Amino acid sequence: MKITKYPQSCLLIETKGKKILVDPGNLKYKEEYFDIWNNVDIILVTHKHPDHCNAEVLEKINSNIKIYSTKEVQDEYKNLNINIVKENDILKLEDITIEVVHAVHGYQPLLRGNEVNENVGYIINDGENRLYTTSDTICFKNDYKADILCIPVTGHGVTMSSFEAALYAKDVGATLTILIHMDNPAFPPDFNYIKEMFEKYEVEYTILENEETIEIE
């Protein structure tokens, strides 16, 4: 499994000869991303916020590329052709299984009028690795398991902080945690707190630069 990080929470997951793009947003978007994003098999969007769903770009991609997301995303971006999913749905991409899982987008007053009411995460299972990308979510009780966890830690009422995220990673059983959603200057990460919490709870983590790739055996 090969994982390439793009701005904010965007990930390109390549495995079993397939390319899965998650949350291609508008934050720090570059024109050179288009050819890459336009050459994938499917696109998964977790929720409606534009840093996760660059509708202007997605309107231009190859119509053969299926986009999966919630009804709320379809209602927000009526020009997109969304294949609507909901929690507990299972998607199949040949030998790859994608589970649509629960997520709870946090709220704080700056989001008034732009609240997220439908939010999902995705667990991508290629038979060798399970990668779980959580979306922007606060902590919640669950029994999800994954080898690789991709999770925001910026807090600010919108996502988990490093404290909850480190504990969440332990519950999930992740052997590697990739920190995402760190490119918005309105919600800056606290790198000292990240280091403190993840070391305290003995959770291995990495922060990828945008356009950096990591390969998982």
C-alpha cells in the first residue's frame, strides 16, 4: 500500500493496482494536482466542507471516476454526480473493501451556518492492510480496527486534540498513525503537544509533507 499526502486531509491510496483519492479539497490546491486526481479509480469525500471537497475541480474530472459521499454533500454541490453512501455501507473495488463508518464533526461558533450534519469516515481494506481515515471527528466510542490510522489532531472544537487522538489510535490498534488536517492557518497544530501526547501514550506517528509518499509493506 502506497499513501501520498496532499494538502489538509487529502490522501491518494494506491494498492492492488487501484488508486483511491480521499477528500480532495481546495486548501493549498495546485493546478498540477489535477492530472493526478483525474487519474484515479474512485474518489471518497467525507463531508461538505470545501477543504475536503473541491467541487470546482471535481466538476471537471473524468465522468468515469465515481465520487462517493453523503447526501448532504450532494445537496451542497448539486453539479456533482455523487454516489450517495451512509454509515455501515460497504463498497467493493475488485479485491479492495471500503467500509463507510461513523464520524462526528465537531462544532464551535465559527461554524454557525456551516455545520456538518452528515459526516463519514472510511476504512480501506486491501487484504493486507486496513487504513482508516476518520474525517474531521471528535472522539466517540467504537470498535473499529485498523493498521494505519489517518487522523486530525488540531482540536479547536472541530476534531480531536492530540490527547484524544493518541488514545483513539491505541483503541483502533494502529501500528502507524498519520496526522492530517494541518494546513489551515485558522486551526494551527501544536507540535509540542502532539509530541508530548503521542510519546506519553506510546503511539507511533508520522507527519507527512504535502506530496510526500510512504509505502507500507
